[in-house]
Amino acid sequence: MDGASLQPRFRHRHPVPPAPDVRAALELLESSVRPVIVLGGGSLTSGTHEPVLLLAEALQIPVVTGWLRKDAFPNRHELFLGALGFGAPEVTDEVVREADVLLSVGCRFSEFATKRWTLISPQTRIVQVDIDTEEIGRIYTPEVGLQGDARQTVEAMVRVLSGLRVDSGRLAERRRRRKLLRDRYEREVRLPEDERELPVPSGAIVRALQNVLDGSSSIVVQDAATFGVWMQRYLLFDRPGTFYGAAGGAMGWGLPASLGLQLARPEERVINVVGDGSFWMVAQDLETAVREEIPIVNVITNNFAYGNTRDRQRSAHDGRYFGVFYSNPDFAQFARLLGAHGERVERPEELASALERAMQSGKPAVVDVIQDRFEGLPGDLAPLQAR
């Protein structure tokens, strides 16, 4: 091969917005009274968690995340105010609804996150950061559009901020407001007490999953659509890349997605939280996990029902149930027949130890958690109406 036939290779460089645009965005944020930062999926894929944390702390701006993007910001941080979408705490929606300036980082303003595009006020001035020029202004017209890689753009904002004068009185007022908002948020996401001893209530599953997340290097995958609202509202994530869900609610997505995640990140354990209906759609993939020695843990929230459809039949059709209740086999025994680790849990106090054994087994595992057949959304929620 002669030199003339060789093709040149170029290193791709992610775009960064011009400095004047970055400065204009910061001046708008600094002068605002009720600013908020909204982090979408683009902030996670770009890895913006560190520069966003610096920016939010420097300007004392509360942070919320988009639908199923709760791990984009440390949930225990004093500036975090929750994740948007179905079942979001009231204060989470309120801080966006009342914002005078909104900084969007890699957010597509989806139907779920914006309550069908009704959440953001027409008076809110928007700074939109996105690598895709077609996304900027597609849903809302921004005051400042910053086309660029999310991480590099936010890093540029942090650098420029060091040269700006930030009003100390305004920062003090933001700290006072932030404390009030955070106190409200912590009250609104306090896990409800449930004294039932059997079957296993959803709150007990959240507590068990939280213990695993806090005590190990684990990834949670959300497949169970109805139970997923409990995770979206109550489960806390402090590391990016530890929470994955199908934003459109695709049933059966979780198990195969978990297989891929476990192969990509073998040093961590992947926990697939899946409804019984969803698991049964792709249960054959457990044989693949055993054959290929992929040690994912499946936590089945087993209420012997298609929970989302059941709840819609209750709310929209006066409880006339049709085709939503069914019988299941013993999923733990099914797992053991395939060579996986399997346990059936019928009481909340059994769950933590069962999860620990599943994690330590080194095998693909199923923890079959038996729930009431009407177990579903948190008590204050009704299912979204279909359109």
C-alpha cells in the first residue's frame, strides 16, 4: 500500500460555546432570584457531575434531574431537590414552575419531565446547554443557547465565573431559600411507614435496596413500571451511572439490559428490579445468564398482576378488572432449575438477608418478593390517564 492511499485520521473535538455566550449565561444566572438547574441524560453521558456541583455550590442554585436521571447529582447534597416526572415530590415541580431562570444541561424537556409541557412557565428565561444544535430551542426558546459538550461547557462556565462579581446578599438569600426547600424535600420523600408483616410492602423493598446501594458498589436497573415510582421518589443515589431505566416504560427491558451492564462493568453488581409480568416476558434470558456466567440479581416485585393496567382499570373503569390478575410459578424454584440462585421472600424481615445471599452467591440470582395483588403506586398517586 503506497502512502497516497492512506486516509488521514483526525481526533474528534467536542464543541465548546464561545466565551461571550458563556458569560451571558452566567450573568443571567447570577442576577436571577429563583434559579434552578435541570440535569438531563446528556449531563450523565458527558460526565458533568463534578463541574455542575462546583457551579451549583458557587451560585447556590438548587438542582433537579430529569425523568429517570436521578443519579445525575448526589441525592444527599443540600442543593438536590429531586427528580422530575410522574410521582415527583411537590417541591420538585414547584422549584421549576417558579423559576425565573432555568439552566438546562443535556435535557430534552420530555413529556414526562415537564408534565406534558405544562410545568415550565412562559416567563422563565432558559439557558439551554446541548451538544445537538437541533435540540436547542426545539421545545422552548432559550434566552441563551449554548451548543457544546455538556461537561466542557459547564467547566467553561465555572472558569468564567471565577472572574465575575457575585452579589453576596443575593447568595445569602439563596442559601436561606435553599434550606427551606431542602427541608420540605426531605419531608416529602420520607418513606411512609407500613406495619404490614406480610406480604412484603413496597417500602420494605426500597429500604433493602438502599442498604445494598449504601454498602456496596452496585447498579440498579428499573424495569418494574409501577414499583419504579417508589424508586424514583424514595431511593437515593450518590454516584453517577448507578441508576438505569427505560424512560418510555418498555416492559421486559430490564433483564437483557442488566446482562449488558454487567458485562460492561464486571467490577460492580447489577440489580434488576422487575415486575412479575415484565420478568415473565424475558424469563428465558436467565438461562443465558447462567450459561454465560453473568451474575445479575433480579428482584421480582411479584404481585401476581399487571399492576399498571390494573390501576388504570380501577381509576378509569370503576374497578372492572379484566385480564390483569394471574397465577405465577415459584420464580425462585424456576431459577434453581436453571442453575441460578433463587430465593422466595414472603415477609419483610427476610428480604435483607435474601438479597445479601443473592449478591454473595456469585451466580445469576432471583429474589422472588411476594406482594399483595393490589400493591402498586404510592398511596397519593393515581396512574396517568392514557391519551
